[in-house]
Amino acid sequence: MPDVFDIYTIIFLALAVFIFLRLRSVLGQRTGRERPPYDPYSARDVVRSPPASDKVVTLPQRPPETVARPTEAAPTSPADRWKDIAEGGSGVAAGLDAIAAADQSFDGRHFIAGARAAYEMIVTAFASGDRRQLRSLLSREVFDGFDTAITERERRGESAETRFVSIDSSMITAAELRNRTAQVTVRFLSKLISATRDRAGTVVEGNAEKVIDVTDVWTFARDISSRDPNWKVIATESGQ
């Protein structure tokens, strides 16, 4: 019996050693160069955008990989701060400086991009009679004017259609800070197709097939002390 027990013990020990070596080869060894566990929140924290934004339409966040790219140095010359937006030393540049000093989240290029998007949304919403969309983008006074025009159009049984072909230019022509309210005026040059039809579908104004050039001068405003990051249109006029 002792001899039999010794033989079985040796067999079990051999099997144990064999299993250990197999597990070692499959699982590998720690070398000290292993990567840390993936943290799904680390990259998100790096690119978290500030809570306030001056855009009318929220822009998508940059992808995480752009964080590692070298960033361009901020312009140090006052004349270059609003390059391609306003001439250095001009009244527009001075107004933008005042707005940026009071609201550090203000970015001229992002503002123009948001203003262009809002311009197209408002013109399209007015043509379709979308009062809900207009109310969110216009001041109360401007909305009342748009609402009156839509109501009169509906009373006559007319419908409007507008299609944007392009926005050729969007240039800031004035900027100022009044108390805590920032105001920026933008001159839009666009091409669109616009027509108004009566109840029978006959075009009574405009041309459903002709592209026309349109110039609009709109003023956007925002209370920089408010948590609401959106700008609203407070004045509209046709320009030359």
C-alpha cells in the first residue's frame, strides 16, 4: 500500500505541475510594461466643453484625439485678434473686445457660424409658418412682427416657400456691449428661391424658379449674465 500511495502521489504531482505550466503559458507573465485599465471617462474629462457657449446652435465637441494635436498659439497682437472678422483698431473690433472681456466664452468665428445657421433656420421657419421655431430664436418684439405677417398670410389663404441656394457672405458690421447685453450686427448676402402662392397654387409674389440675391442686416443680442448661452435676433432689416 505505501508503494501504491507513492505512485499515485507522484502522478498527481506531475499532473499539477503540467496544469500550472499550461496556465502560465496561456495567461502570460507580468513584465511591468502592461497598460493600465481603460478608463472610459478620462478622455471625456479632457475635452469637456465649458458650460457656457455663445453659439446660437450648439456645435459638436471635438473628438478626443484632437487633444493630443499641437494647438496654435493665441494671437498676441490686438490687430490679429479678430483677423478675417474685423479690422484691427476699428469700432467693430473695439466692440468685440468689450464683449470678449465681459464674456470669456465668446468666440467670433463660432458666433458667425451660429448666426449663419440661425439666419437660414429663421428664414425657412417664417416661410413655413413655424412659430415655435421662431419664438426660440427671436426676441419678443421681432417675433410679434413675424407672427403678424404669418397670420395675415394665413388669412389670405396664401402659402410661402423659400429654398436657400447659398449664403455668400456674413460680415459683422457692428458690435457693442450695453450694460450686460452684447449686441452684434451681421450683414448677410445670400441667394435663394422664394415664392408666395394663393389658395389655387398660383404664384402671386416672387418666382418659384428664379434665384434672387438677398441682403439682410440682422442684430443678435445676448445677456451675458444669463445662463442661457443662446443669442436672439432683436432687429431685422433689408440692406443694400
